[in-house]
Amino acid sequence: MKTYGRLLLAFLLLILVVPQVGADEHEDEWNQLNAQVIENYQAGKYGVATEIAIKQLAIAEKHLDAELIATSLNDIALLYYNQGKYAEAEPLYARSLAIWEKALGPDHPQVATSLNNLAALYKALDKYAEAEPLYERSLAIWEKALGPDHPSVATNLNNLAVLYDDQGKYAEAEPLYKRSLAIKEKALGPDHPNVAGDLNNLAVLYYNQGKYAEAEPLYKRSLAIKEKALGPDHPSVATSLNNLALLYNTQGKYAEAEPLYKRRLAIDEKKLGSDHPSLVNSLYGLALVYDSQDKYAEAEPLYKRCLAIEEKNLGADDAEVATTLGSLAECLLNQGKYAEAEPLYKRAIVIGAKSLGWKHPQVKTGVENLAALYRNTNREAEAEQLEKRAAEIEAKER
């Protein structure tokens, strides 16, 4: 199963620098561009916002002080992050953090925000060991500066909870989610978009533990808040649609899941383009909906599109690519397209064995499916040879 969305909260560092009396023309121009960056960011127009933020950075580096340079660096990094361009984001976040620490000291709230954003990037890259101390340090700064019940404290509680959740540390994550939710409901009101984010994340926690009855009302409430506050086509609405669809899909409620996946896909394509990594969740989920109902002709092009996006963004040998190869191969096998399925199974097994090991269930399933293909095409000897070779390699790995 592909990943679903939880909401890590990362922020533009400054909402708007209030112009000082006598501010020069460069600072005025920076402020005007900053307002445009925020406007486009909030509208989900990340590409447009990035172009403006790069111009803003050039002005700051040439004419303005270190703090505005750090702000511009952070904002470009955040925009890259939201576009899945993690390699481009990391050095900008790191440089921004270093400037803030030098300019304001290690315990300033701006430093806490920068720490949070860099931690979110490491989390997206599955670098949990690097992310955790950054989140913890950010949380400590906010609690000291603002008290234990401030919304910024809640943001850090939420983000640390997501990190634990991703590692299967559900007992550690749940009380952090609940504390964050309580703070935000009290401070912001029950219908604020940030409350919706925490509802979504607590629902994901319950989903991960198979507590579907507890997850569903939280997902629905989160979706309703976002649609009202942000509009029906906002990227955050797309995340909630995907998660509710995944919940229904897991329970075999395909009629409920299908329109949600389709709507999420339409939103993402409009906002992000046709080959953004975020499209994989809805494409793969919709393919599974069709696959589970034996609608293989509808599932096949969706799997193929998933594969193309993953290969472009993750590389040809990524474990996620192997998963999609296996799913596409099985879909083809179920349609009797043995010649098309065989090379996909072989490639999936090679990638999976390299990244996960021969003992991994995904690799074992690939071997079993390829052996079944050989038998379906009257190649019993090849099937037995494959199974024997897999068993020998697995034994060596013990």
C-alpha cells in the first residue's frame, strides 16, 4: 500500500515585515514581493511563489540584512519542500538556520521555526535520527518562550508525534497528538484549519492500528473544516480526500473510495501538474480500487502512470518502484498478458532483493507470482529453478 498524508506543519518565517519610516526602496520592494510569495503559497501556487521568492532573495543578498536573507532562504526551501524538491531545499534550510542562530541566538523563536522546517525535511527523507533532536529542540524553545499552551507549541507537538507515528511508536505519538489538538481547539476554535490538521493526524494514528471506527469521524470532520476554510480545491483538502479514500479502500468499501480518489487526483493535477510525486497516492489507490474489483483494464493505465512518476522522481531502482512494478505485473498477469508481465516481475524481484533482501515478504511474493506465471505458460522447470534459487539465496542471508 502506498503512503497516505499526514500533515507536518512548516511555515514561512515572516508573515510580512512592517516597513519602517524611511525604509529604502529595496526593503519596500522586498516587502511587496514577500506579500506575493505568501499569497501564492496560501493559494497552493508553489511554482509561482518560488519564482517570486528567488527574486526576493536576490534583493536581500545584495541590499538587505542577514535576517531578511534568512527569511528568503527559508521560504524558497519551504516552497521546494512542498514541490517534493528535497535536495534543493536542504542546503537552503541549513543556511537559513545558521544565519538565524548567529543573528538572534540559539533560543530565539525564529530559530525554533527554522529547526522545525529542517526537521520536516529530514522526516520526509526518512532521516528520523536527524529529525528528532531538531523537533525536540524546537519544542523546548517554544515552551520556554510562549508557555505550554501556545499554538506554536502545539505545532511542534504534532510534528514530533508524526515522527513517532512513522516509526510505529504509537504509544508515544497518541498523547502528543491529543495535547496538540486540545491546545489548538482552545486557542483557535474548533473549525480552524490547523485543528483539521491535527484531526487528520490522529485519524492516521488510529488507521495505522486498525482502529477504523475511531479514524472515520476524525477524517470526515477534518475534511469538512478544510473545505469550508480553504475551498474545495486546496491541496490540503486533497490530502484529506486521499486519507478517507484509503480508509474505505482498506475496508473494501470501493464505491465510497473511488469518487474520493478521483477528486483528489483532479485537484493535484490542477495544482501540481501531471507528474508530481503527490499524484502517486491517488493514482495507486484508484488502481487498487479497480484491481480489487477485477477491473484490470481500468487499473492498468493508472499503475503505468504511477510507475513513470516514481521512476522520474525516485530513480529506477527505488523500493517504491519495485512495489508498483509488482502490482502492474500482477494486473497484466490477471489479464493473461504474460509476455508483458514477465519482465516486470523480474525487474521487481531484482530491485526488491537489492533494497529489501530476499527474505522480505514483497520479494517472496514476487518470486511466487513469477513462478505462477511460468506454470501458467507451461514452464514448470523454470518455475522450480526460480524457487530453488530464491530459497538458496534466502538461506545465505540468514
